Amino acid sequence: MYIFYKFLLDNMIEGIPQYKQVGMNYIKFAQKEKKLFQTLFMSDTDLTPDAFVAKDGADYKEIEKLIKISADLKEEDIKDFHTKMWIFCHGIATLVANGTIKLTDNQIQDLLSYEFQALMLLEENPNNKWVLNKKGEDK
């Protein structure tokens, strides 16, 4: 896992939020290291999603720090937020690793931004109730 986390955290560039880059680098890792990605992340573990995400201890703590910079979340909500974001990101990475779809860097950035924003809205609506607005009116 050291190679994987090194790839995630060492390939940062200026001008893009670091937590977003973690997701982008996760997908890039799947593109560049297809077999290793499949071995690490597409094998049976019988772990729950949150246990799988947090199983790497100190490496996960580095990711957690980046979440704190990017999102105004309570300490107890960070792991749940990251798990949801990871599931979304993993779906894209799996599609890419299997050659099912091809995405540009801009498309990946946009998808990750949309999901991040959607999850932040969910944080404001913790009961996960659908709230639909039609011309400014709640339904």
C-alpha cells in the first residue's frame, strides 16, 4: 500500500484542492497501474466500506488532514464523508481500470467537484430527505 499512498500524496500540483487531487490521483493510479489497482481494490476482503477505507491507519490519517482543509465537517463526520466520496471515486477508477470508459482530466475533475458538492449538500440535510425546489418553492 506504500506505493499507492505515495502515488496519491506525492503527485500534487498547485491550483487544485489537495483532497480533490487525491481522488484524481486515485483514478490516475487505476489508469497507470491497472493490475496493481485490481489486486489492491478489486479483491474480496469482506470489510465494510468504512473499515476498508480506514484500514491503512497512518496513511488514511494523511487523507483525513486534507479533508479537514477542504471541508467544514465535524470530526465525527469526516470518515463517513470520505467513505462516500471514495465509493464514488472507486466506481470511476474501476471503470477506467477495466477500460470500460475513457475520461479526460477535466471530466474527472468535474465529476469529483459535482460529487463533493452533492455530499456537502447532504451534510446540510443529514436525514437524507429529498428536497425538491420548483421555482423557489419547497415541495
